[in-house]
Amino acid sequence: MIDPANVLAIVLMASVTYLTRIGGYVVLRNRTLSRRATAVMEAAPGCVLISVIAPDFVSKNPADLAALAITVLAATRLSMLPTVVIGVASAGVLRHWIG
């Protein structure tokens, strides 16, 4: 049996996620951004990624720390997508092997 409260929570979270994704487009669609604003918008995905992996900086799990080191190394040499793929794959493999 599906709890209606859980369904409502999922629908609300999906709605908020969708609104945040289209919000930037709706607000900025007819504007010409300055060079600085464009640079900020291009850096935003990296900042979000850092906020996701930041808790691993204080992790005591060696697998997480090793995956973090691999991800940081990949970020210094590769673009965003390969870095994310390498980070996720290394975390999964290392957590499976090391624990």
C-alpha cells in the first residue's frame, strides 16, 4: 500500500526540482549577460558538484577519500562530464573493494 504522504512528498520534491531548473531559463531568457555573469553561470555546475562531494572531505572511510582524490585529479585534467563519470565509478568500485 502506497502512503499518500510519501506520494505527496515525491510530487512536491519533483515540482520544486522542475521549477528550479526552468526558473533560470525563464528569468534570463531575453537578457544578454555580461562576461562576468556568463562566467558565473558557467561555474555553477562545478560549484554544485563540489557541494555534493564536500562531505567526503571529512569522511573517515578510506574508499571515499581515495575516490575523492581520484575525482580531484580527474577534475584538474578533464572536463565536467568525464570527471563526474570517473568520480562515480571510482567511488562505486572502491566502496565495493575496500568497503
